[in-house]
Amino acid sequence: MSSLTEKDRPIVQLLLSTGTCPRCVLRFCCVGSQLLYRHPHQDLMKDLQEFLKNSQEKEDTVCLDAADPPCKRIRLEHSREEGADDLNLNGAVPQLPSAGRGNTAMESSAGKVCNVCLGILQEFCEADFVKKVCQKVNSADYQFTSFVFSVSLPPQLSVRESHSLPRLFQTSKEQTGLDSFFNFTVQSVFTRMAVIKALERIKEEDFLKHFPCPPSSPKNLCDALEIQCNNGAVFVAGRYNKYSRNLPQTPWIIDGERKLESSVEELISEHLMAEFKADSFNFSSSGREDVDVRTLGNGRPFAMELVNPHRIHFTAEEMKRLQQAINDSSDKIQVRDLQLVTREAIGRMKEGEEEKTKTYSALIWTDKEIQREDIAFLDDIKELKLDQKTPLRVLHRRPLAVRCRLIHTMKSEYIDEHHFRLHLKTQAGTYIKEFVHGDFGRTKPNIGSLLNRTADILELDVESVDVDWPPTLAD
Ligand SMILES: [Zn+2]
């Protein structure tokens, strides 16, 4: 046990005699070399025994670089309530064992569950458990290039480790660092925080009245309750065209009843979910269109977050094939510029949404007959300011407000005495249907008031959404 020095001797003796496992002994003696911790539990116990017998220092210069462990999340829990003998109400602090009682120390620690780590650095550091973790990773079949191995420790450890042992070392050894060498990433859970907060409030003397220092040995070993694999989310972006006037953007479900059989979101996501082998997804887009509105031109930017994907590596060629598969599966939508993007890049789709412009094409009906000259003046109107009260049709889900919007330009196209087509370039967020029919005077001015007759909208198409994201891809 070359990393230990003569001044560690009383610590080793005390810890072993109170049921601390060899790996915990090492870390509380500030042994930083990985190599030692990798030795089997039994060997370490023998080494510590040797050290107590013969505390001569040796040099240990070997350093191993082992292969990276697999991506895992392990939740450890001390399954049963600790026995009453864990709570030493008499507050008896164990006596430091006198030198020369190494054998006694050995005997009391051998085969016991560690009083500090509850066995986590015993069982769960042995090859058998590592094998179990590896098997789980392999069977979960994930693609990954880097990983985080995190362990969620039972909250009891906060009491045993962070609280009672520092006190021990304040008195028995100077400058004992308590930073564990093992890089466990502890998942914060409420119960742990509650324990830590409670510990912060307890005075040292009060704590020692109720909890022995060092802590007594538990009866049961910690259980590894769960080994979970999780991949970080990946993000896919693109643009979609919608060619159907009977297709909502997202599933249309009212009171648990589906109104239309599919949606843009579902037509795209089913392919992505299958290819990325993800658990779930989140769909977002630059604005949205009504169920009866088509989206033409270059389409509407969208992004899809794929949660816990098993497959994450796709070449540009594979993404192109995936896009083709989506496009072949339905004539209601088409997708272009499908690509993997970063989480940060998605913000670009949403930023400055209010300032963006959109162009539309509306088929308009009028009650009174029109001639070409009746509508020609619309072409000369620039930057027309509208006051739009929240439309009646969305009032059930949006607050009542009056919003100012701009119609940048208009271009009329005469069809017959009761119909014409109007091309509009507008500020994003303008309610086009309401601008045409007026929404019972809630949008002023409107096409009806401008033409001095009743107007209604028969069809609406989005011609372009002017957001230059995601990047256009070459075909
Ligand atoms: Zn231990």
C-alpha cells in the first residue's frame, strides 16, 4: 500500500475497525491514483492489512489508462430502512483503536457492508457489476461518441459521508480532503436536497448526539435499482409545403376526439421517429397555417427535437433519402432542406418573428359585381396600417387585444364579376382572413370596407415565409 504514509496509519485502523471498505479508506486517506481503486476488493483488503503490519513506504508509479466505461445512469438506493442500531441515541463516539490492533480492524471490516458508502464502492466497483453495465449498454443499442457516466446515490450517504466523517477527521487528521476521487455525478433529487438542507441546519454537537461518528455498519447492501441509458436529443430542421386544405399542422383533437386523421407534424415525425429510433419528439415551426390554408413556395421552416434517439449519425446522403421517404409517403406535404442542426440554431427560426414578412395569395368573393377598375387601386396602396382586434375565431384561446399590423403591398388579379385574387405581402402575424372579410368590423380597414361592398375569402395560400433558416441545401 505504497500510497499510504505512516500518518495514515491511525486513520486506516479506525476506519477498518468500524466497518469501512478498503476503497473508502483509500479515498479518505486522499489516495489519488486510479490504479489502486481498480484492484479487487479482496486484494485491497489484504494490502491494507499488510500496510498496518508494515508501514514502510514504497513507490507506486504505475498508471493504467483503461478503456472508457459505457454511458450509463445508475440509481442506487439503500432499499431498507436502516436498523435502530444505526441511530446511536447515546451519542457514543467510537474510541480510536490503539496501535497494533490491525488484526481486529481487519476482522471487523471483512465481509461487512461499508459504513460509509453502503457497499457502493464494494459490489459496484467489481468486474461483475461493470460487466452488467456493459451488457445493458450493448443491449440498449445506442450510437454515441462521448458519454457521461452518472450515479444517483442514496440520500443516506449525505449523512454518512459529508456530515459525520468530516467531523472525525477534523479531530483525528489534519488536511484530509474529502473530495472523492471517484467522479460520481450525483443526480440531485428533492429528497437529497432535503437531507442536505436539514444537515446544514443541525449543529455539530446536536448531530453527534444522534449519530455515531464514524457511522455504524448498515445491515443491507445498497441495491442498484436501475441502469438507464439516455442519449441527448438531436435536432432536425427543414421546410415543409402543405398542399391540402384538409390537413392541420398538428393533431387536431377536441375533447379526446380526433377531428382529422393526420397532420403535418405526424406525416413528418413518423419517419424521423422510426429512423432515429427516438422515444418522443417536439415539433416547432416558424408560425403556423390554418387547416384549410396551403403553404406553397419554399415552404415553412420547421424543427423537430428527437428525444433519446438510439441512432444519431446520418450522412447527408442518408438525410436526403429520409427526406425522399417522407415525400414519397404522402401527396399532402413535401419536405425540403432536411438536415441535422444544433439546439442553438433553432432559436434563429423564432427570433425576430414579428419583423418578418409573409406573402399570401387569397381568392376573394364580392357580393356586388366588380370590374377590373374597381380593384386596380389596391395595387397602389403601400404600407397600409391595420387595427386588428383578436379575431372571433381565436378569441377562445387568445386574449382580447387590438394589434397594429402592416400590409406592405397588394396586387389584384381580376377573375370574374364576383371573384378576384389578391397577392399580399404583410407583416408576420397579420390575420389575412379577417383583413378580407373584416370580422364584423373588428379589423379596420378591410377589403370589404375598401371596396365598399361585402367581401369574403374563399381560399388562402401562404406563398412564402421569409425566414432564411435553415440553410438551403443543394439538390
Ligand atoms: Zn465504502
